[in-house]
Amino acid sequence: MVDAGSLRVRPLLMTVLTNVFGLMPILFDDGVGSDVAKRIAAPMWGGLVSLTALTLVVVPCAYVVWRMHTLRAAAGAKVAG
């Protein structure tokens, strides 16, 4: 499972970083219409960053905690039974 997960990190980061860097000119522009574009681009940028952190950190940590809990419960049931 670690091998499969490590194969997905690079494509995920490439996709997110491409989108984040693509939104940078919109966020730093001050031309005509930039006030509207910034209101659209800022939540997209924040969502991409937070989704990446969730995908790479929170979900794997939650899985490890859940898996450890189920393995300990199974080992406890095996010892008791």
C-alpha cells in the first residue's frame, strides 16, 4: 500500500502546483476586472492548498490510526478467544 501511495504523490503535487502557480498572476494582478477575478481565484487557491494537505497528511494519518485500532481489536479478540 505504501508503494501505491508513493506513486500517487508526484502526480498529485504536479497537478496542484500547476493550478496554484496558474492562479498566481490572477491574485497579484491589479488591472481591469482584477477585483472580481481575485474573489474567484482566492478561494480556489485556498481550496487547492487545503485539499492537498488533507490528502497528503490527514487522510493517511487517520487511516493509520483506524488500522492500528482494528488490528489491536483483532489481536485482543484472538487472545481472549
